[in-house]
Amino acid sequence: MKKVLVLEDEANIRSFVVINLKRAGYETIEAGTGAEALEQLKRHPDIRVALLDIMLPDEMDGFEVCRRIRASSSKIGIIMLTARTQEMDKVTGLMTGADDYVTKPFSPAELTARVDAICRRMGDDAPAADAGTISAPPFLLNTRNRTLEKNGQRVKLTQVEYAIVKLFMDNPGKALSREEILRSVWGEKYYGELKIVDVNIRRLRLKIEDDPQTPTYITTVWGYGYKWGF
């Protein structure tokens, strides 16, 4: 059974989330503070997805918990839970390493669909990947280990970032629309905003480009999308 960490300081909301995740077949690990969440992650290294509330009562908010998780693991899927609607909060969450965000109030179906999508993207419900590699110097993508190297050095990617890179490398020189990237990486049933594509591309460029301000590998096709541009 897949484990999901639920970090939410309001007990009634946490219970609501936990009940619905259990109904969907997930095992839940609960935390009410950032420190408790990090401790639970140490106790349960097999946690697959973390749901992180942004606003917390202690000095460690959801953004900081997200940063600390990403500093130690690129494999855990992270969804930010927030009552805020400001664009900057969404961007901040994604730039700190989150894979997705859900704005309160949300429906149980929406939340479980987002968790299901992350698990699929991480390969939990997919057949074993082939043992091949995709080479596009200076990059080498290993499709079995789901890793990327640049000039022989490992680039630490989240599962979303890996999926984006693989999509590009499977379609060299092809302009991909934002909608096409969203469907391919987040799934056909994802109803979030296109902005999530742009922010993840920005985050990915910081990791792989020699100069992120003047990208040469992932180039922008203005008014349309992006392409693997070399």
C-alpha cells in the first residue's frame, strides 16, 4: 500500500484528507507541524507522496518543509495545499520543488486524482521501464534508472522534471505546445493551470542550462510552447 504524508495543522481538515485517501487505498502518515513532518519522513522512508499545507503554526512553513525534502530526495512527489490564491504562492511552491498544488477548498475526487497522477508519473502503476538510454550530447538519459547526466555529471531531477526531459528527448526539434506537455506529463485528467508547465520549465532550466537567462537546450516557441532546441 502506497504511503502518503499529510501535513496539515488543522485537525478537521487533516482528518477529511486522511479519510478520503484511505478510501482511495492509500496508507496515511499524519503530521501537524513542519518538524513533525520531517521526523515522520525519517521514520517512513517509503513515503511516496507528501501533501504539505503552506500555512503552519510554527516557524517552519510548508515552503521550508518542501525545500528540506527536496534537498534530501528527488523521488518523493510533493503537492502543496493552500488556502491562498495569489499567483506568487503557487510559483513559490513549484520553485521550491513541489510537483503540484491544490487550492482549498478542494473536493476529495480532485485531491485523490492529483495523488494518483503523481504515483503514476513515478512509475508505481507502470510496467518496468526498458534498460535503454537516450543520448543528446552533452546529455544522457537513463530510462531504467530515470536519471539524467550532463557531461557525465548527474543532474538531480524530480519525477516531473524527468518526465519533461524525456518528453523533449523523445521529440527532438519538435515544438511542443504547453497543452501537449501538460497532457503528457500531468495526465489527461489534470485540470490545473498551464502556468504549472512554465514554472517547471523555469525550474528545469536552472538545473540544465549553462545560462538559464539565455537557454539553448529548452527554447521557447513564443505564443505556443517549448522545444528541445539544439
